[in-house]
Amino acid sequence: MSTESATATINTSEAGALALDAADPIARFRERFHLLPGRIYLDGNSLGLLSRDAESETLRALEQWKTLGIDGWLGADPPWFTLGEELGSLLAPLVGAEPEAVVVTGSTTVNQHALTATFYRPHGGRRKIVATALDFPSDVYALQSLIHLHGGDPRHDLVLVPSRDGRTILEEDVIAALTDDVALALLPAVLYRSGQLLDIPLLAAEAQVRRIPLGFDCAHSIGAVPHSFDEWGVDWAFWCSYKYLNAGPGATGGLYVNRRHWGTTPGLAGWWGYEKTQQFDMVHAWQGAGAAGAWQISTPPLLATSPLRGALRLFHEAGITSLRAKSLTQTDYLSRLLEETGLMAPPYNFAIGTPRPPERRGGHIAVEHEEAPRIARALKARGIVPDFRAPNVIRLAPAPLYTSYHELWQTVQALGEIVDSGEHLRLTRGRELVA
Ligand SMILES: Cc1ncc(COP(=O)(O)O)c(C=O)c1O
């Protein structure tokens, strides 16, 4: 059931938007970012903007490399040698985990491989992997290759829970797919296209009863939605740091492993997952770190990891609860503006593909339109940056750290004006190479 306020209408005027900004308790964080001059940036769910904090941590890492050379591994502040663990403990509150259950390492798909290679142990009649038909393609490619590595055939061993409406996945359909022949399940916390938030605690509990290791791809929930992984008993999870966490293009990702799995031998081991005090003994017998650190593989890319330290400072100062509250208010405001200014009716015909109840949505709104590719590009031509996901979705992601209500109001105005003027019709069809 929706816990949103039951107000029937909102103030759809520009003054109404400005009043919301004036009353926003976390509006001050906007000044900490390098905003793009003259542009409204609503693509923080693909690549978040650079904060001054992330920039200064990166410059500090460069300076320490310049002045310390190899001694930076232990002598830098913080030491590079244990940076993955340190950042993991700083990130742990965002996923509701004890500090050692999280490590900053790898990247989304690589971390997925590292975790699924560990927890997929097909045996006897248990060979199947459950995922969903609306998963991000990389997740599915990785699962297909994992099944091939084990001599299986994805046509039989990969079960993609279908969507009934093309936008969302019903938890009851996932639960029905968790049968006796399933060896592993992987689900998105938030679906990348529609922005649906799955009921993680319910699914984690159902998987545990059935003894099926279940992990979550949190690329679209980390930094946008609070999690309580320890409390919910989630087995494992992974994410990137370049979306809502604002740590930069290709920034080092992260992973979570529940305490009950610590000590399990990683499926893709590497020396960075070795017990830290003995890593440089250089012996060949494996002795993994005692917690999530064991799932690291390689030397961390320092320059792609350092920005996260600055970026996380903002999350600690603002608090994920306040950020989630603003995110929900902003996505609700955006949806209501679309409805109450008539954009869901002819001749505009926009639709919203994101579930309305707050507990079922992540950080973005999926605005659907049959002309979505050209309308997305027309928005961009006006200096408003959304992204497009085939076939018909314009994703609009307010980032609560730096997006204003006034920007959302301007965006909705622009959507109406684009359809009124037909300016999108003058653009060539199709999407950009990188949408
Ligand atoms: C939900 C989801 N999973 C996986 C990926 C793949 O990420 P990476 O390129 O960091 O492996 C992405 C990328 O945007 C994503 O959105």
C-alpha cells in the first residue's frame, strides 16, 4: 500500500517548484557538485556528476603517487593496500551491512562473475539458474557463460522469469520459479528500465527457505534506496559506483557477502583476496581473507577508486534516509506533474512505466512514448540530459544530492513544448550509439 501523502493535486506552477526548492532540507548539497553549465542533468542513474569532494580525493591520490611512489601502498593516507576494505566499511551503511561484509573492488559484471562462480554449484538435479526476462543484458550474458563453463545449456538451465506487463516482475512469479532444480538465483534490486524496486526481504527469505543462494544486482539501487542486507539475510550482492554514487566513469564497484558465507573459497580467486597480513608471503597455498575481502581479485585501480572516498562523504553527511525521502518526493512530483499538466492524455500521450507505490520504485521514472528516441534527443538538444532505453523509455533520474524541483518542472514543460512544436519530428529516427 502506498505510504505517500494523499494530496489529490500538486501546485503545478513554476512558483510551486521554486517553493519546493526553498523548503528542501538537503538543497545545499547541490553546491558541492560541478553542475554542467546551462544543462539540466537527469542521467545520474547512468553516470552521476562529479562532486568537488570526489575531485579533491582524486587529486590527492595523484599527489600521493607523485610524492610517495611505491610507498603509497602503506604510507598514503589512507593506505592504498587496504583501500578496498576501508571504502567497503564506509559504504556498508548504504547496504545495511557490518563493515567487513562489504568491499570496494572490481566492476559490476566482474563482481557478478566472482560471486556467481562461487555460489553456483550445480549438482544432481539442481542445475538451474533463475533470473528475470527484464534483466540488464550483461547479467544474462554472464549467467549464460557461467552455465557453459559448467557444461550446461542456457536454453534449459537459465530460467528467465517473464514479465506480465513488459515493465515489471511480480515477486510471486519469482517465488514460483524457485523450484527444487534451482542451484542459484540472481535478481535486480531495481529494474534498469522501469525502475521497479523488488521486495528484497521477501525474496531473500523465500530463497533461504529453499536453500537457493540468491544475489542481487544493485547497480540501480545503491545510493538511491536504503538496504538492510544483514537483517534480511541476503546472501550476496554487487553494484557499480558510477551511477547514484557519483564516483566517475568506470569507477571501482563493490560487493557484499553475508557473514554466513565468509570462509567459502571464491570461485575466481586472486592474490588481492588473500589474507592481507600474509599476502606478501607469496606462498601458493590459498588462504583467503576472513570476510568479503576474499572476493577481491586484483590490485585495485587507485585512480578509479579514490573518487568514491569523496563521493561517499556526501552520502554520510546527507544520510541515505534523507536522500531516499527526497528521491521519492521528486519522482512523485515528476509523475504528478506529467499527469496534472495533461501530458498523459492526447495529443501528448506520455505514459509512466514505473510503479507508483513508493516501496515499489527506485530512483528514476520511466517515461514512455512511441517517439521516445527522438523526444529524448530533442530534450538533449534543449540542454536537458535524460537517457533512452529501447524501445520506448525516456529515463528521468532526479539525483537528490543535486537535482532541483525547478529542473524537474522545466523538464516537464519541455516535454510538452517538444510535442506541441513537433521539433522531435525534424530529427532523424533512432538512438545514439551510446544512449
Ligand atoms: C543493472 C546493471 N547491471 C550491470 C551493468 C553492467 O555494468 P558494468 O559495465 O559496470 O559491468 C549495468 C550497467 O549499466 C547495469 O545497469
